[in-house]
Amino acid sequence: MIDFDFHIHSAPYSGCATQPVKEAVGKAYCSHITTIALCDHNSIGGLKEARYECERRGITFVNGVELSALINGVSASIDGNVIHILGYRIAEDEALFTSLKKRFDSEYQQQIAEKTEYLRELGYKIRGEATNERELRMQLWQGGYFDDEKAAKAFLQSNEMKKIFPPKKIPVCEAIDMIHDLGGLAVLAHPNTAENHVHLCKTDTNSIIDYLVAHGLDGLEAFHPSTVSEVGTVENLLVQAQRYGLKVTLGSDRHHCDDRYGQNYFSMEDKLQKYEYDFDSIKNFFID
């Protein structure tokens, strides 16, 4: 049984999560998880509460964060995508993360305004001033320009739109440096998937790993719901980890406290059983 989880999210610090910190830790405790890392998106706001809740229950806690980072300079099929870098054992520099949030919130709002104007120039009728991309895609869908919200989202996130409006994210090399400056370890999250569930083939995944290793990458999240669900992906990631001397991590990427997985804490628990891997070595490295 796996008794640790190095990839948990909480609300409101990860906008896509619904579980408050206390519930997230409580769920782990009730599932006999003894070690966790909270890795909220571009935020360390929940770390103090999570540590307190873990100490209350006798759970070992590891500081974490998940940074959204723009990758360029690799290949045409990869450049312009946003990938996620996990930072472990980082110092809690609240001023740094507050500054980072202000920087990208401002740039994001400016880009939404520019994107709104661009869509109007193309002939789309956008009402008012949108504050985020979801508002834009809802208007595109509800205005009858696309069959559903998914199609509108695909349009706004197409390569053509990305070329005009590059994602407002920290460059990936800067993200790795930032984690190292905070005394942490930089790990590539779900290496076969970029942001917005963009699937990466084996060749692209390996190219990204090659690129990131040259810029100081410390590890790979080889065991993740997306990697264990794809034939050959975990095996490839373990080969790459051994090749470069990278640490290997495992995480549920849990965002919610529901029981959609039945009695299993991990959605991938059944699939993990086929791997002959010393999982305790992952836990022991991060808590030593």
C-alpha cells in the first residue's frame, strides 16, 4: 500500500480545487497516508495551515508548489505550451509569491483586454469587458459562433491564437531557478501532459526532459494518474530518470475530497501494483 502523496491541491489556493486544506489533510489521514506535500498552483498560501493540520494528526508534511511555466526553444510541436514544475522543500517566501501573482495577474488582464479587442475586430460580438478567458469562450459559445464551450475553448487555445497571444506564464528556466533559489527541488509534473490536458507524445516528452535537465531539473513525477494510464509511459520515464540521475516522485494530483475512487485513495492504485518499484525510496528521500 502506498502511504504517501506528493501532489495534493487545496481550495481556494488552487482555483481548480474544491477541497479546503483541512478536508484535504483529513482525507489523507483517513486513508492512512502518512506523508504529504501540498502543491497548489503558483501559491504557497495553504502551507502553514496544512502543516498545522498534519502535525495535529501525526502526518509528515513537505512544503510544495506547482508552477505553471512557459516552454520555448525546444521544437515547433512543443514551444508555446505551458508545463507544470513541482517545487519541493521550498522556503515560504510569501513576498516573492505575492509579487509573482501581481505581476502575472496584471499581464493576464491586459492580455484578456487585447484578446477581446482582437475578437471584435474578427467580427465576434463580445459584450462588455471580459475579465478572464472563460467569460470569452462562454460568450463565443452562447453567441452561436461555436457548437459548445469545448469548441470555443479549443479556438481560444489554438496554436494560431497562442502565437498572437503567448500565455502569460513564468519561463520554465526561471521557474526552475526560482525553486532552487528557495532551496527546493524542481520536478516535472505529469511529464506526458501539458496544461489544459494537452497530450505529449513520447518523443516530445523526452525532448522536454532533455531540455529541462540542461537547465537544472531534479526529478520526474513518473507515477501520476495520467502516466500510469498510458502504456509504456511509466517505463519510459523511469529510463529517463535513471539516465539523468533524476529523482522519481508519485502523486495523486487530488483536487477534491469526493469518493469517486471508491475505497481507493489513489485513482491509480490498482495500476500501481504491476510496477516492481521501491516506492518507499520516494518517500524516504523527501523526508530525510
